[in-house]
Amino acid sequence: MSQFSIYFIRHGQTYFNLFNRMQGWSDSPLTDYGKQIATQVGEALQAVPFDAVYASDSKRAVDTARLIQEAAGQPNVPFNTLMNFREVFYGYFEGGDSSRTWSLVGRQYGVNSLHTLLTKINIEETRDLMKTIDPWHEAEDNVAFWQRLDAGFDYLKAHHDHHEKVLVVSHGTTIRSIAAHFAPNLDISRGPKNGSLTRLDVDGDQIKLVTYAKELVPTVANAHS
């Protein structure tokens, strides 16, 4: 029976984060501030001896993971990418202005942000709603999203045990979707900030949320995320 801990970190700030654009499977580089966040997260995690490091296959996650490893003094810990922990795919809305996108998705609820939409419906329903209004119907629905996430958790369970500590660099909506899935009563309307920590403990088929969106580094007042 597998017993280990997963330390999910949201990647550092990117240019799409800064410009308030939809960033799912599309990608943009880390800003200088985003690189700084990753380095500071690594410094904050120096006392945690990781047995493995993973990142989604998005470059922003890979770059963040590498910077964390270096700053944590653990550059030789085994590293791999797992596409299972990518961000949600937003289909037609990839790269679009976030406020405009959520105004379209949440039109029937009169909202213009995911934060306010989550006060009306749950995060699973937001995925299905986006796919419905996507003109190409290519956005990822909740069933497809969880098929790949479940496969990712199955991979980690098959490869880790003995109270290992595993670092996974992933994405904001993916991390809060995971948190909501394993702690249904948690308020996830505020998503995890860039560089924040969400920890899960795995005990066989049981997965427990221990920490959600814990900020490991000071927030810079004039930085947008």
C-alpha cells in the first residue's frame, strides 16, 4: 500500500499571468519575477528532502521545477515530466483575455471572473460550461480532465512509497481542482498564487489534503499574478 506525500507547487509568474490571459495548454515564459519566485520557493524548501521531482510538460512548469531544485540544493534528484498534471485545456479561449473569456462563460450568471463564477457553480461545472460555449467544442470537459489526472495519480502511486516526498510543479486551476476533489467543503474561490504550496498525503487509495495554497515567499506589492 503506497504511502507518500505530494508537494504541488504552482509555477512562477508568466507573461500571460501578468497580462491576464487564458493560459492552459498554451504557454508563455516566466517573467523575471516568476524566476525569482521559483528560486525563493526552492530556498524555502531546502529542509524537505525530495525523492523525486516532476513537472507538467509545459515549459513554464519545467523551468520552475529546475529553478526550485537548484535553489533547494537538490539538483540531482530524479526529474521527469508528466503531461497528466498540465493545466486545463481552454480550447478556443486559449490565449484570450481572461476577463472577456469569463464574461462569455459566465454570461448567464452575470459574472466576469472565475472567482465570482465559483460562487455560483462548482469548478467541475465550469469546465463543462466552457466546452459547451466553445465554438469548436475543443475545451476540456470535466470527464476528460479527470481521466488524465487520475492516470497521473495512478502513476505516482505505482512509483512511490515508503513515506517518500514528491514535488510536482503544476498549475493554478489544476491544483485548485485537485484540492476541491479531495476536500469538497474547501473554499477554492481564491486560487493558489504563483509559487504556493498545496500538499496531499497518499495512503493507498486514500488521498488527504493537508495544505492548500500556502504562500512560501513574500508577496511583492506591485507584481501581478
